[in-house]
Amino acid sequence: MNIKKYRNIGGIDRAIRTVITAIMIYYGFIDTALIGQTLISSLVGILGIFNGVVTIIGVCPAYSIAGISTCPKNLA
């Protein structure tokens, strides 16, 4: 299975996701005082890790279900 064939996350989307991932991990695990509740803070951090994995792989499950692709046609 060639993962490049199924990519649906483009360059700009990947950059935005990287920033959002860093922010979510920071506020989820490092600076938990902003959120206040441990459970919510941990969930934000876990979602940040999931978003990071999706960004690295280049395939978003939600985009696949919705039929969305931000990847240029020649790279998809």
C-alpha cells in the first residue's frame, strides 16, 4: 500500500496543523494552568498528539470521509 497515493493534506494545511499541534501539546501537558481541569487538559494534549500523527502521515481520516483534499493534484 502506497501512502502517497492516499494523501489528502497539502503544504499550507500541514503548516497550520503543525502550529496547532504544538499549541495543543503545550497547553495540554506543559502549561496546564490555563485550562485548569486535569481531564480537559489531558484530552487537549492527546488530541494534539493525534493531530501531530495525522500531520506527519499526511492522511486525515475526517478529510477522507468527507472527500476533501488540500493536497495538490500532482501530489495526491
